[in-house]
Amino acid sequence: MATSPDPSGSDLDDVLSDIRACRACLGELPHTPRPVVRVFPESRLLICGQAPGRRVHESGLPFTDPSGDRLRQWLGVDYATFYADHRIGVAAQAFCYPGTAPKGGDYPPPRRCAELWRPRLLDALPRMELTLLVGGHAQKWALGDGFGRDMTATVRNWRAFAPDILPLPHPSWRNTAWLRKNPWFEAEIVPYLRRRVSDILRS
């Protein structure tokens, strides 16, 4: 039987312990839930993706896949820095791998996870300087009415959310065609992102 989390409290250690013990989706996923979240009291940059993929589910570390390689390139940080520097945190909209859809790709992140955990987690991370909303699902959840007609429109309107929030496309290699069709992203947003990340890691 799935455990019911205690919604009270906002201490980061308590929140993370409860998230990692969560089995709210037990029996609904094609595998045992394995929540993946990596944040610290020192975190200043929060990367909010959609949900872990299969490789991340297996490794237990966020972005240990080709998407992570592209994301680190956008950020201007190497692999070692990404995992060693506690100023970088990762907390997806859903913490468990949702499984692979029959037509390929992963299922969307279940809203239940964000509704259950995100308010409490964000309350325990008051020192964030920049939140990256990676992919349309994460943007819809966080921006609400501020989300544009689609992910492209939202990312193109990035200046409306800066400097605290930056919407990004998902770094999946499935989006390579999108990047080719939208060269303004790597020409305008990636240099801005790298400057912001560099400033945060120097502070």
C-alpha cells in the first residue's frame, strides 16, 4: 500500500527524506518508484526538468544521459562541476521515471508529484537566484497563465521572466530539429544563461 506523506514542515533535510521515501505511485508505474532529486542548502541555481528518464532512474543521478550532456553545454559547466558544486540543484516536476509510452518517448510527468511535493520543497529553498524551467510541462506548472501558446512562444518570451526564471526547451536529442529551426535560442539565450550561471558560481 502506498504511503501517505506528511505535508507539514519545510526543513530541507526533512523534505528530501520524505520525497525519497515517497511511494505514492506504487502500483501505477511499471517499476518501483525511485525518486531522484538533488538539492542542497547552498543551491542557488535550480534546474526544474520534467521527470527522470530511464537512464536517470537506473543511475539515481539527474541528467546522467545525452540530455544532460547538452544541458551542461548550455550552462557552460563540465560534468564534474555539475555534480560537485552544491550551488547547482536539480528537482524535476516529477521525481520518478514515468515509463516509456507505446509510441516512443516517456509518458508526461504526473501532476500528482508536483502537487504533492513542489510547494513544500520550494519553501525549503529560499536562496535560489535562478530557476530553469526545462520543457513545456515544467513551464506550464510553474508559470500558469504566464505560459504562452506553446513551449516555443514561452521560451521566445524569456525576457519577461528574467532574471529569476528562464524557460528552456528540453535538451533531449529529440529536440535537435527544433534547435535548427530556432537558431535564436543558441544565439540569444544560451550566452545569457552562461553569464548568469557563471555569476552564480563565482558568488
